[in-house]
Amino acid sequence: MATEKPWGGRFTESTDAFVEAFTASVGFDRRLWRHDIQGSVAHATMLAHVGVLTAAERDAIVKGLKAIEAEIERDGFAWREALEDVHMNIEARLTERIGDAGKKLHTGRSRNDQVATDIRLYLRDGIDAVRAELKRLQTALVDIAEREAETLMPGFTHLQIAQPVTFGHHMLAWFEMLMRDGARLRDCRGRANVMPLGAAALAGTSYPIDRAYTAKLLGFDAVAENSLDAVSDRDFAIEFTGACALIMVHLSRMAEELVLWSSSQFGFVELPDAYCTGSSIMPQKKNPDVPELVRGKSGRVIGDLMALLTLMKSQPLAYNKDNQEDKEPVFDALDTVLASLRAFAGMLPAMQVRRETMARAARQGFSTATDLADYLVRKGVPFRDAHEVVGKAVRAALDSGRELSQLSLDELRRFSPLVAEDVYAVLSIEGSAAARRHVGGTAPAQVREAVKRARVRLQEV
Ligand code: ARG
């Protein structure tokens, strides 16, 4: 044997040093160690269950793997690049520790079904962690929504002042985005939780394995139906990263609003000092670094998704080494999403809301012009005509540098004789918001109801 590799039998020359480094994945796939050991323990237990291993061999393997787990936990494991990946590192160490029984662990298995199993086990935990963080952030949003159910702010379309909304309502819009993100992750978990083990290299194995038994030990919902598909497709990882990319897109939208709102031009919110930084040259600066970074990091995760899609595209069946490249994007997406969610969940509860500034802004920009049109409609004017009349009133107010509510009754009646004293309640931002009191509307009473429903829905995720 010209090489110490577990697969070295048919080789006469040793691997080129550069190629060894180029093909190795242990530098990043060692993160899978806990799940690799978990899978191996289950595999060995199954092999003994069907009589391929003796009980003594199984016990030695399980004991050896547990000892290796402890070694890795206390950072006492010597990872070797020459052993390529996490799987061969652990297997080689097992044989070093327990001798010949260790060499039997790989019976009826291949690294192809092993690695596919490891990533699924790993992602299952990753998905649960992201869902927990999502829930934490959503709880923070519901708390703010409840506290700010009556707080009025301008609602925007085209980033132009459109109609008054409540800040609580705005927070619940964010909540809904994250709710769908959580549901996507739950769906994706269902498809990821299917066991490839038993597919071996690609065609299955000639040993009398009991796949259902292993699946039960590992908590998989089902075994993969087709061995070729089981070792090759990474669609579950793509789905996960896709769900992560959408979370980041949502967080980037929130981030953008926070950056705008915390600027002196808006002044709607004050972010906590603990989540901002200063400038080394401009003493007055307080920069919203955390939302900016989250906004920027969305690019990484979208990139991770593109990397995985491109990696999978056009791959012939079954396993190809290309798939070794699936890990770094998945890990990066997971780390980035977890950190971003954590940052937001920590920052938002400490954010101060400048209610007066928001209300002042909401009173500007003719935000209740639609309410005036609706008022005329209620008095019998067709909506298109009402729209025209109010447009003229807006023009007149603009020319005299006032808001609609600052026009006198006489002035308003010049545009329509149907206008009466009660118009001022309609032109107020409070009246405007309170009038939108259907399900999904911005009225404070509706926001409070939505908060109640949101809390119940959160219990169920
Ligand atoms: N490190 C490999 C990967 O991540 C494990 C599977 C290797 N299989 C093989 N036939 N070389 O995909």
C-alpha cells in the first residue's frame, strides 16, 4: 500500500500533497462530528440487531465512539487532513482505540449515505434552532405591537406618506413575514427528516440491513425510497438555505426601515446605544451598525443559496464529489441567520419609540385625504368625483402651506357644500386609523385583537 488512506488498496502512488489539501473537507465538515457519531452508533446497533455484528463488537464500537465524542468535546482530538473528512477521521480513530471491531463499523455503509445522513441530522437540529430564534424575535415584536397599539405613524407607499397607521400594526406586519418563514422551515424539516442510510454507495447493500430499525433509532420519519436519489440529491439543503435567504430578505427590509427611522430626518426611533457604534472622526455620530450589517449579510445567504443551486444543477446520478461543497454554504446560512435573528431579538425590545415625532409626521403629507374622499362618498358623492374634489382641496392647501385639517370649514365647503363640522374628526389621524377596524386593519382595537391571535399562533409553532 503506497498510502495510509482507508481506500488506499488499489493505489500504487500516494496522493499529491496539494491534491490532498484540495480534496480534504475535514477543515469544515468536522462540524458534523456529533451527528456522524450519532449515525454510526445507530448503524452499529442495527448491524448487531440483524446479526452482522456480535453484541460484543457492537458494545466495543459504541463505547469507542462515546470515548471519541468525549475527546472531541474537550478538544483533545487530533484531526488529520490526510484522512480527508470527518467520517474517516472518526473511523480511523475508532480502530486505533478498539482494534479490529472498529474496522467492521463501515459494513453495509458508504460515506455517500453516511454524509447524506449526517447533514440531514445536522440540519434537523439547525432548523429547530432557527425556529426557536424566530419565535423569540416574534415574541419581541408582539410585545412592542401591544405596547404601541395606539401609536400613530405615517404609513408609506413609494416611501411617500400615504395614510396613518399604527406602529403596532407595522410591527405585526413584520411578525407575519416571520410567521411564514417559520412555516417554511417546518415544511422543509419534514422533507429533510428522511433517512438515506442503507443506500450505501448508490445501489444499496447485500447485507440483511433493517433500515426502519435504524431510522427509528435516529428519529427519522421515514427511510429514503430510492438509493440513487438518497445519496445524491441535496434539495433539502437547498430548501433550507432558500428559507434562510427569505428570512434574511425579510430582516433586510426591517433593517432598512430601522436605518431610516433612526436617522435624524425621521427620528421615529432611537436604537439602544449597546447596538450602535460611533465614528472615529465625527464625534456626533451614532451609527445603526447592527441593522446595516444584517442588511448586508442578506447578500451572503442569497449567495449561499445560489452556490447550492448551481452545485446541484446538472449533476448526474448518483453521488458526485461536487456534493462535498454543500457544507460551507449551509453552515454559513445557518450561522448568519441565527446571529441576525439574535441581534434583532436583543435590539428591538430596547428600542425607544418617539411617539410625538411619528404622530407629527403622520399629520403631514395629507395623509387623511382618502378619509375626506370616503367622507364625501358616505354623503352620496361617487368615489371618482370625491377623489377629484379632494385633489383640488389638497392643491389649495399646498398653495397656502397648510394641511387639510388647517383649512376652515368655509374654505372646505368651497370644494363641496356637503362638508360639515364633523369633517375634522375624519381628518384627524386618530379618526383615520380608528376607522379601519376590520380584521387586518390598522385600528388600535384591531391591533389589540391581532396581538391576542398572534400570541395563540405563536404557542402553536
Ligand atoms: N467528504 C465527502 C462529502 O462530503 C464524503 C463522501 C465521500 N464519498 C466519496 N465517494 N468520495 O461528500
